[in-house]
Amino acid sequence: MTGRWFLVPIAGVVLLFAGCESRERSNPFDPKNPDTEGTPTVLDAQAGSGRVDLEWDLSDLEDLLAVRIQRRYREDVIKDLTPGGLDPSERSYEDGSAQNGVRYEYRLELELYSGVRPVTAWDAATPGTAVAWLADSDGGGLARLTPDARDVTARFGTGLWFLDVAIDTSAWRVWTVDYLGGKVYRLEMDGRLSAEYPLSGARAVAVDAGGGSVWVGSFDLGRVERWSTTGAFLWADSAAGFVEALLPSPIGGAWACNRYGNLYLYQENERLIEMEGFERPVALAAASAGEILLLEREGRRVRRFDLYGIPTGTSLQVLNDPVDVCGDGARGAWVADPGRGGLVHLSGERLREDRFVPHPAPLGVTWDPVDSLLWVAGNGRVEIRNAEGEFVSGTAVGVRPIKAAVAHLAASR
């Protein structure tokens, strides 16, 4: 049963009383409240590009004259964004003066008829041009995240088994694969489904934006297919083996690795390069200067190649049970290694370990070369970490988040 709430000042303490229609409950604005300590979490700040969208709900609160929004970017710099106050019926506000890359905190100041002005808890947001989509392999669906990974703004396919995700920056669409359902999906940036295609055992997807191709791999069928970005079938390699991963090539086409230990480079309608002898390769990633990284799960190492497949570095077997790899912007690599219980950084020319960052269950790593940030998926969360592996921001996001795709939109998008 829904009741009404009244804020009353007594001896400097704001008390909240329930109307006769509701059962008694604790006062969230009471400093002695063990859950809120007098500053309840009411405001939700969601970062965008050049803006922060604010939402709240105070519809059950009576004695409310106006709402004011306060913003700070340093502990000692607080700005009132709405000096005249907002009508009590308002539930949202867009801060269009926010600058990308700056961490802001927001809170509400409530103006009561009684003259008391309680405040809510601060909520942080860091606007930016990054947009990320996160794949969940155990029913959590596909989630679009804010640039700071603090909020989910759209979700698709809850209950499906997504293993990979890629962003087509030429048309600003999202591609993903549902392994158990045997489907490939194409989405708009707002999460609306635009097309779906059957592909048994769909395991991996990559977009060659410059070449206008989408590459999809089937583990069960042992097949790599090349489609147009509108979904038209163009070509297939029906002897690609159990496909584990795909990666767009900087010279056009795509790299693919399979369970049998092979590494292929496809261009147009042919297999241009063939390499073999790797120990269960499971992941591919872009390094710097057009180089690529190959992760061997059974070999417990990372190999690096130039854009034509010539080896340029191999790590020692310092890994335990590695599952994913990404670059670091400087010829090194980050490895998700749940067997060791964390993230392993391999640096420099020789790919030697120089840093270990504990993490309870890392499953996917993605390097954002524009903002020089590391996105980590695993343990029901997505996190952003800096180049040293230190936590920046994140949120609980699903059941088994496994991989993020990150792209940068124009500031006006």
C-alpha cells in the first residue's frame, strides 16, 4: 500500500512521517538511519557525451517546495545548477554543461515549506564519447553501458547466450552471436533489433568497417562466413575448423583462430595466410602499429605478430588458465587469467610480466585506445581500469559478463 511522507524538523533533525495509508518505516533523512545516515540515494546520474542525464523520484514526499541540483568536480567546488529551484513535480534534468573526461558528482537539495533543506547522497558520472556493449554468456543479455561503465542504458536478449559482440562504426550498429540459440543479431545503437540470422553454433563476430564486411564464425559447423554490413551472404570457408575467435585486420579482412591450433587471415573471398601448431588458441586482439595478439590457453602464453603474420614476440609460460587478451596501447598485453585470480600485464618488446592485478573472476578484457583505459568483464560486473590496472569505475551488470566492445562516437551523437 502506498502512503505519503512528510518531512518535519525537530531539534535540528529532519523526521519523516508516513501518512495513515502506509505502515511505519524508518526515516531515510534521519542521520541515525543505519542504511542512509541521513543522505539517501535518490538521484541517478547517467553519463553521456557532453552531458549527464539526472533522474529521481520524490513523488511520495510531501511538504516539498522546490528541488535544487548541486554539482561538484572537486571536494571544495560545489555549483548550484538550478538556483531558482525546480518544481516538485520534476523528475529529470539534463546537465548539458558537463565536459567529457571530467568526473562530476551530483546531489539534490530539497527545499521544504518548513525551511529545512535536507540533501541526498552524491552520485558520480564521467561523460565521454565512448559507448560500450557488453555480452553476457549466461542469460544476462546484451547491455549498452554509459561511457563510465556506471550504468546500463539499454538491454537486449535477456535469457540468450551471447559469446561475442562487435560494433560497426561505418553504420553505427551492433552485431552479436547467440551460441546456444544459433543466431546472429544486428542491433541499432539504442538496443532495437534490426535483423537476425540463423547460424548454428555462432561463436564469434568481427566487423571490417573499412572493407564493408561482417565476419561470423561457427564453432559447431567449423565455418567462417563473410557478409555485407547489411547482412547479405558473400562468401564462406567451410573448412575453418572449430572457430574460437575473429579479429578485423588493419589491412582489411579478418584473422581467425580455431580449436585445432590454426591461425588464418582472410581477405575478400580467400584464405590468404595459414599458420598452425598453436596450443588451443582462444582469443585474438589488436596490439599497436597494426600488430595482433594471439592467446594460447593450453600453451599458457601470448604470441604477437605483425600485420602479415610475422612473429614479433612471445611471452613466457607464466599464465595459469588464460581466457582473454587485449592490447595496452604500447605493444604489451593485458590477459584475463581466472586461474591465477587476476589480470596479468605483459609489457614491452619481449612480452614479460611486469604487473599482476588481483580480480576474483576476470573473463574478458578490452583495451580502449582512445581513452587509454582497460574494460574488464567478469564476476557479474564490468569495470574500467586505468593503464596501471587501478580501478576507475564500474557496476554490477549481469550474470556472466564475458566481453565488451568499445567504440567512440562523435560528441554530438
